[in-house]
Amino acid sequence: MPYYPRGYMGVDKIGRPVYIERSGFISPSKIWEVCSEEELWRSFYQSYEVLNKLHYMALSHVSGKQI
């Protein structure tokens, strides 16, 4: 979503994914024009599910331990 820039970028020293949210670039008025509150929450839930299913599994595989 171009009006709410956020995402995962790399890993920390322990191997956990690093989440970056560029709060200075958030445009609330544009967000509410494009989507509803329910759609925004759904987006958060989906990104959390992707984190759990893909990122943690892949990082655990690479590091050889449970992340």
C-alpha cells in the first residue's frame, strides 16, 4: 500500500525478522479514501500470517534452530 509504507527487511543478530514502518510517510486521509477500517485490519492480519508461515519457517531452516 503506497500510503502506508511498511515491511520486513533483513534479520537481527539473533535471526529474527526486522519490521520497518515508515511512519513519517503515512498518509491517513489517503488511506481512508482507498480502504475501510476492516480492510486495513485484514491487511495487518495477513502480514502477520505471512510472517508466521513464511518468514519464521524460512529463518528457522536457515539458522538451524527454532525462531
